[in-house]
Amino acid sequence: MPPDPVRTDAIDDTLLDLLRDDGRASLADLGRRVGLSAPAVKRRMDRLEAEGVITGYTALVDDARLGRALEAFTELRFAGDTKVTDIASVARGMPEVQAVFTTAGDPDALVHVRVRDVGHLTAVIDRLRRSGRVTGTKTLMVLGTWTPGRTPR
């Protein structure tokens, strides 16, 4: 059963949106944007961290600059007796795999992949298939990405 939702107000919600856009924003800048002092913003952020709403801070990385310009999602299908908890293990040790999402229905999982080029993508898909547990795949290459508050790329 999921935990009870944490109650937030409009200021908390705005702070969370601002932090999603720039996790390195200063407390003073955040305070100016929500009408609070820096210490008041810090107290709110500490509370949101303690309640598990804010789980960490991260950097946005331009994968193309690191030689991983091609992004794709590969659907994986498994034999019917495969445990859901075992599905993600098929991608262990594969640095190209950004995330594995297990799903209800068809497919069984969606794998987010970052690679150099189509040849590299082919090799990653072949490795996933060679696990011996994958019964089928379908791959979708990403042409562009849009997320709220960000310029499409």
C-alpha cells in the first residue's frame, strides 16, 4: 500500500517546480520568487526532504556531448513464468541502459537506452535478447524530447 500523500500548499508546490527547473537555485533566489526569506525556504525544503518528497538533487547531462546522441526505448517481453522482480536484472551491467520500467500488460518492460549510433543500439538489443529470458523486443528511436519548463530538443 502506498504511503499517505504529503500535504503541500501553493508555496511548496511552486518551490518544487522551481527546484525541478534548477536544483542549484540559491535559497535567496527561491525566496524572492515565492515571497519568503531564505531561512523560511530552507525550513520548507528541510521538511519536504524529511517527509520524502524531495529525494535528492541531480544534474541534467547532455548525453550527446558524451557521445551518446541516440536515445531509444525498447519494449521487452518475457516468458509468462518470469517474476516481475526479476525483469530488471536482464539489464544489469549495461551502462547504456538508463532505466528499466516494468509494466502491467504488454510489454512486460520498457528499457530506456542511450547509445552512440544505430550499430551500438543493435549491439545493446542483441545483449538484452541473449539474456535467455527475453522472448521479444520492439524498439522505438527518439526523434525529440519535450519536458515541462524546458526547450524541446
